[in-house]
Amino acid sequence: MKILVVDDSGIMRKIVVRTLRQAGFGGHAIEEAENGREALSKIEADAPDLVLTDWNMPEMNGIELVKAIKEKGLDVPFAFITSECTAEMRDQANASGAVAFLTKPFTADTMQSALAKVLE
Amino acid sequence: MPVIHTPKLNEVAQQLEPLMGRATKVTAASGPNKLEASCQTARYVTRDDKLAALCQVDVGLAAALGAALALLPAGAAEDAAKAGKLPDNLLDAFSEVANILAGVLCVDGALHVRWTTVAQSQAELSADDKALLAKPASRLDVTVEIEGFGAGKLSIVTAKR
């Protein structure tokens, strides 16, 4: 399987990748993108099995990315990872069809339980 | 009407310990922290881009938080503390810590708040920053000790809204 990690922070992308490995998902191919626009290009070129995206990013944020994915008729599961977690954001994520909503800081255990249904 | 949340010590602790991935002790300061001119100041704004809160951290603690997050050697944090300035890699890492600390302000029922920037010294503070520091609606003063990386002061002040 292929996972696309989308975050404008290079350090956070490394942490997400590291935690994916710690959560037992290290056997999957992991790609990175630093904003929604770059992610969309990568998804259009070769759709991953899961998009793990930050919420707030320059160029195109996470919710705009999800909207663009749907507008293009692409069927790609996605999950949000964000530091700002409100009921409103969680509702918005659920309404958009997200398979998971992870709050920073996250652990290997929380990532494992949130993503196992998609990646196992 | 939603207001800016006043963060609590346990909320900061619950945010930092899993983030650091090691024992991290947060304890109440005996009074308002007195921070050096080299302290790092993270800014948080509301959805309408009004200044909502500031988080000020000793440069040594900012370096330690960044190094622990990015799994850099503790020596890199010590060098930054001695220099009184964060190198780019530690600034990036500390900025991510500051971003994640938005979680202590962004709770259900409160005004939505997000991190924007880090001022790298008191000299970089804006007039709005200084006004908020002089007359905050609330403040939290703690010391943070990260196993293997050292300790330092952290203060969060919030605006009245």
C-alpha cells in the first residue's frame, strides 16, 4: 500500500513517518508532500491508498485538498492530523468523509488504532 | 459567546509529554516568570487574525523542546542555549512545538485559536505583543523539565475576548 503524508512542516512529516513505522505501518511505501497543491498533483499522478493530511497549510489546506480530490472524482481515503481540535473541526472532518481525525501530539498506539481499518 | 480559553498546567503537561516522547515534568512557577531578552515568543491569533495569546519560553527550553521533538542530540540544545539563539533546525522544530501547543488554547466551546509565528527575541515583539504582555486577561507560569534535555521557564498569556 502507499501512504501520502501531507504537512508544510518538514519536521512534522518526519515525525508522522516515524510514528507510522512505530505503529507497524513501516512496510508500506510512504511519500510526502508539503501542501495540498503538491499532494493533489501526486494523487492525480498515482493515487495512494491513504492520504494523511495536516489541516492548516499554505497554498491549499487540508479541507481544500479533500474538496479538490472529490471534485476530480478521485476515490482516495484520507485522514486529518491537526493540532487544533475543536468539535466544529471534527464535525467538518466527519462530514467530509475522513476515515480518521488524529490530534497532535499523537502516539504510535493512537495512530495504529485510527488507521488499522484502512491499512491492514 | 465563546472566549479565549485560559490554559491550565495539566493541559500543558498533557500536550508536552506525549509530544516529547520522554518524561516531561511541568510544575507551577512560584510567580510570574521573568524571561530573558533572548526568550522565544510564539504568537496565536483568532480566526479574524486578532492576537489571542503569546507563549514565551526560555531560549534554552525552546532549544530543548525542539531537540527532543526532532530527536536531535541534547548537545545541540545546550549549544543554542549558550549562544542565546536557535539555529534554523531548532527554530523549525520549536515552531512545530508552538504549533501543537495551540491545542491547549483550542478547546471545545472556546474561540478557535491558531499559531502563527515565533519572535526570536524580545526586540522582535510588536506593540500588540507588548500590550498583551503588560496586561493579559490570564497568565500561566510553569517550569518544564524534559528528561535528558534540561529545564526552563514557559509562560502563556491570553487576551481578553
